[in-house]
Amino acid sequence: MKIETQEISIPLLKEKEVRLFIKRIDKVHPFVSGNKWFKLKYNLLEAQKQGFKTLLTFGGAYSNHIAATAFAAKEKGFKSIGIIRGEEHLPLNPTLQFAEENGMELHYVSRSDYREKAIPEFLDKLEVQFGDFYLIPEGGTNELAIQGAAEILEESDTQDYICCAVGTGGTISGIINASADKQTVIGFPAIKGIDVLENDIENWTNTNNYKFITNYFGSGYAKVSKDLVQFINEFNTTHNIPLDAIYTGKMMLGILDLVAKDYFPIRSSILVIHTGGLQGNKGMSERLGVKLPL
């Protein structure tokens, strides 16, 4: 599968003699968007191989993973159950409405219970409640997801720097494993607390040619500033590339700021992984009363 890559041309990049490319994995599938397609690929195959009929996973109310899993499960003939962090709010936001419309059974748990999502005793209770299921962790991140994410990079991706937004760490781990020694992978965390993730990523990866830049997650995971909204809309108007407000928008804003500050050497090249997540823009627009590209 050949994935479209677009080069961005703006005066800043010409001035700094830096080339910037965006790998459009957001276009791989209309509903199992971007990195979710790669992270679910081998998990779905494994669930089929083991004969499971039901998938169970976890996510927040605006989770890209929840939406993608619901559609992928329906497409592949699975029943799906989503364990959602927090209380139910009606009417459902666009993310959860999409998940429910695609057959996902939604169950809400308190934030304290949600923190126990990886504890065996909690999972045992879920199995008693729902019967046998194939477990896909929050964000879809496990060894099979990392195997799938490694397929995001292709032989033609020879840029010096590879930039990727970071949520649960699975996508960037696969990219790190697939990268060349001469490349540097840069992660842009969407939330604080990368220290915990760094330990996981270190265990999941086989090289150390990566770093994290933690200056650009803004006020928090689901916090969106007016400046970010303006940047996303202007970027879409100029380049016809929609960005999401949680991951790719913040990352791209950060990358261009780093270019302006001469972080990247003259005549270097950057590959930005567009991980998708655009479904979240609809709910974010409604929630905040702003207009984001869909």
C-alpha cells in the first residue's frame, strides 16, 4: 500500500532551507483513521485467529480509538464493547454517537475505576460481566499494534527527521523500530507525564534514535486555544490538509516554531506523520463553539 506524501512549501521553510513533508496516513481509511488502521490491523487478525466474537477496549468520550474500533469491529464481523471513562452525558457527543451507531456497546465507569483498566482483577470482573472478549488496550497499544505501526514507514521515507504526535506511545514505538539509524524520530506528546510513557517506549523499541519535545501540548489534552484553532484553519486553507486539535495541530504548530528557531539544520528534511484523529474535531467544535476542519 503506497501512502500519499505531500511537501509543504512556505516562505519560512525556504528561508531556513528546510524541506517538510507530511505523510497522509489519515487518508488510508475514511473511518479507521490514520494510525488506528495500523494499530488495529494485527489485533483484528489475532482476534479472528483465536476465534473471539467480541472486542473490548477502553477510551475517553472523544477517543479516536473508540470510534475506529467500533467501525473496524463492525466491518470485520465482531461485536464491540467500549469501556468509557466518566459519566454518560446525553445527547451523546459525535464520537460516542458514531461508535454506538456502528454497534459498539458503551459502558461508563468512574475515573477511579478506569485507572484500574490494566489490573487483572478489574479485567476479571469485566469478563464475568461481558463473557469472553479479545482485549485491546486503551489507544490500541500493545505489541501487535507496534508491529502494525512499524509499517507506516516505507523505503522511500528517507528524511532526516520523523515527527509524530504521542498519545499512548504505540505508534511512535513502531516508527522508531522501522526508522534508519541515521534518522531521528521526534515525539510530540499530547499530554503531560511523558516520563511514564518513556519507560514503556524504551521497552517496546530496539534503538535509541528518538527524543521527545514537551513544549507544545498547550494547556492540556483536551484544551484548545484560539491561536491553535486559527492556526489549524489557516493551515487547512493554505495546504488543503486538515489537522486535529489534540494531536496533529499542536505538533505542526510546534514543528514550525522549531524551524523558526533554527532547531533543524540547514538542508535537513522532515517527515511529519499525519496520524488522523479528525473525527474528534466535530465534537470539539460543538463543545467549544469553534469551527475546525472535518
